[in-house]
Amino acid sequence: MKICRMFSTGAMLAAFLALALATGATAQVRDAVYRGTLVCPKLPFFEAAAREAIEVTISGGAVRYTIVVWDRAEISSEKGAGTLDGDKITLQGSWYGSKNSYQASYSGTFVRRSAKLTGTQVWLHEGVTHHRTCMGAIKRPFAIFLPKQKNKPADDDDDDDE
């Protein structure tokens, strides 16, 4: 009977430790710079489909992003902001060129350190509206490669030279 109780207590302790370690190991680090690619089909006024770099920065709950935009004679960036709700991310932004412009919205769900995104761009070209659906993915580096958090120095009250 004592052996059974000892085994039961030991097994419960081992299970508790395994659960505690597993929970700590799977905790998500969201504050980071995520990089990836966004792919959008060809529009009638472009020569090819778009495959562009996207960079999403999450810091303290604030979400910002940029996407490179190539428009015939100019290179600029779509910029926007977003929200993070648990594992869900949403992005809203826009781009304005000399002759074209568009509004964009994307969303996705994080799985560990990456998220797949889908969204829509609504273009205005020569007075005509064009819609296209885009897909892509973003990923952050492994946590060990993220910058270390700097410790704030404590206030030094020992500097009183009276």
C-alpha cells in the first residue's frame, strides 16, 4: 500500500513538473519583427503578378507593417497598422502612388512563430476599381535570436554629496 502511494505521489509530481515545463516552453513571444512574402494576382494594368516583401513589427501590443510596392516608374511602400487579439492578427493599410492607389486589409492566425495571411486590396486605377485577393506568410526568428530585453537601471539615490 505504501509503495502504491509513493508511486502515485511520485507520478503526480513528475506529471506536474512536465506540465509546468511544457507550459513555459510553449509560451509565445509576440514582440518581434516578422518578415515574409505577400503574393497577389496580376492586375490588368500590370505586366506580372506581385510577390512582395512584407515586414510586420509587433511591440507592446502595437502592430505596424510595410509592404514594398512597385508601380511602373516608382517604388514606395504600403504602410498600415493592425491589432493582435490572442493568436489572431489583422492589418489595415493603404498606398498612394502618382496615378494609382489602394486600400488593403489582411488577417491571419499565428501558429507558434509564424502566421499565414490572406486579404484584399481595392485598387483605384484611372477611375476604375479593381479588387484582388492576396496571400502570404510572416515569420519571426527563433526566440534565442531575438534581441535581449534591456534592464532599466535602478534609480541611484546614493549620489547625495552634502
